[in-house]
Amino acid sequence: MTREPRSVLVLPHLFPNPQHPYLGLFVARQVRALRESYDIRGIAPTRWLPPVTHSWRKERKLSKAGIVDGTLVYRPRVPHLPLGGMTAETLATLAQQARLQVGQRTSGVPSYELLPPQAGRGFARLPAPS
């Protein structure tokens, strides 16, 4: 009697992909070894980034599934904003800007807010007229 191989689902935080072939090599090697005895599938979440930089735009083009070293790997997108090093003030400003943009998109009416003048910011940074 032949036993069917057991199925194993691997959920790695890091796993190689075409853009980052060395990402999570340790996990990939473990999966390769397990494949000899098990039917392996992987789910390796990929960060969804705003299309701000060239590398982020490239990462957005990764396929949502693919074969990595003989293993079928699904790559669902997970929203990710690189917030490291941002101050609370910067995050609040970004949230306010996002609120204005969503409001404009929903209503179709241009949306803006007049901010009070602040020393050392905006027009106050311009040199005095001569």
C-alpha cells in the first residue's frame, strides 16, 4: 500500500523571490529538505508599498504566486508603510494630507486647508525682500 505524501504549509516571514533571491535562504533550504518527504506549499507575504521609489515599484511587480526551487509559493500583499524614524508630527501631517486627498476623491471637489504661518517654515524660510 502506497501512502500519499503529507501536505505541509510553510508560512515564512522571509523567502527568496526573483528580486531578492538570497532572502530567507535558511528557510528555503529547510523547505527543500522537507520536500523529499512532504508535499510543501508556502505562503510568503510580500509587503505592498506605495510606488514612491524605483525599488518599491519593482517590488510591487512581483507575481502573486510562483515556483521557488520546486516549491509553490503564494505571495499575498500586506500593506506596509516604512515609518521608521518618523516623528509623531510627521505621521499626523501625513494622516491629515491623506484625509484631504480621500475627501477630494470622494467629493470630486478640490480640497485644501490654510495653515497658520510658522516661524522657520514655508514662506517664512524665503529671504527678506530687497
